Amino acid sequence: MASIKELVSERVGSLGPAVQEGVVTVLVEQEKEKRVKAVLGAMNLISDTQKELKKIKPDQTFDATNKLVGETFSKTNMEAKKKLEEKVAKVEAALVLATSDTPDFKKLFEVMQNKGGGAPAAAPAEDAAE
């Protein structure tokens, strides 16, 4: 009859494939969670930015009888509106790439790192399996 130590040693020796599978499963789950958070974050960022866009109203001009004559955006409001629209467009484009048939999350991770803003300032490279 084999001793307990021999049985334990034998079973531990055969754990290699199970350990590898466990590590792979954990790493895949971590990457999935990272991507899910990025997609949800992008959707929230688009929603929040669209709410900000709705807050930018044109300046209204009225005549002597309080009739609306015209609506125009001030230069400041127009620039703010343009920046927000560009932000939404960038995030939406990155989201389309990330959710396509052949997903590419690199751009989405970049955009989310910058909250939809401009080019990344010395952003760390995302070399994770995509």
C-alpha cells in the first residue's frame, strides 16, 4: 500500500495542467472585466457628455414686443459645444471598434484613459492580448 506522502506527491506532480488552466481562466476573466468596465465607462461618458451638450443653450434675441428674433451661440458656447461633440464622436468611434466582429479595444482604452479628451500624454502601452 502506497504511503500518504507518496500519494500526495503523485497528485501534486499531476497538477501542472490544472494549474495552467486555472491561471488561464483567471487571466481571461481579468481581461474580460477590464473590457466590460471600459465599454460601460464609455457608454456613461457619452451619456454624461450629451447631458452637458444639452445644457449649452444659444443666446436669444427679442424685439420690442418680446417676440424671439433669433438665436445664436456665443463664441465661448460654440467652442464648448464643438469640443463636447468631438469628445462624443471619439468615444463613439472607439466604442464601435471595441464592439465590432473583430474587437479592437486599444483605442477605447486610450480614449477612456483620457476621458474622451485629446491625445494621451505619455500613456502606457496596452500590450494585453486583444
